[in-house]
Amino acid sequence: MGFQRKSPADVARRLGERRDRSQSGAGVRASDAWRRETFTLPRDEARAMAQECFVRFPKAAYMTEIESWRELSDGRIEFTIRRLPTAD
């Protein structure tokens, strides 16, 4: 029983099968579990929207957080809120 070399085609086939299994519902990768919403609003509306999201999806249950934000040249705020899809 010796070492058997695998061709690039064998490696590609094995990785493709692994991807197909993960996408078939057999398991959800952690990176796929997050829901993200991006908003671009005037500063006051952005603040109100973020507060509304934290009320609707409490941090303790949904792990809600502002993932990123930036101020645009016109003064509006662009931000992304990340949360889990359910509070399980």
C-alpha cells in the first residue's frame, strides 16, 4: 500500500463534491449564516434606522451589530448591519 499521487482533476473533483454537499443543506457554513443589510441615509435617518434595527433584532438574541459605516462626501451615512436570521 503505497502513496498514490492525485492529479489536479482528482483534487478538483473532490473539492467540487465537498462544495455540492455543503450547498445541499447538509450543513451551513458560518459565513453563510449572517444576514446583512446596507443603508445609505442622511445622518439623522441613519441613526433612527440603526436604533430601529436594534429594537427589532436585539443584540442578545440576533447578535446584531453595525458591521461597517462611513460618511459619504455628501454627508450621508452608509452603513451595514449584520445579524443572525433567527434568534434560536
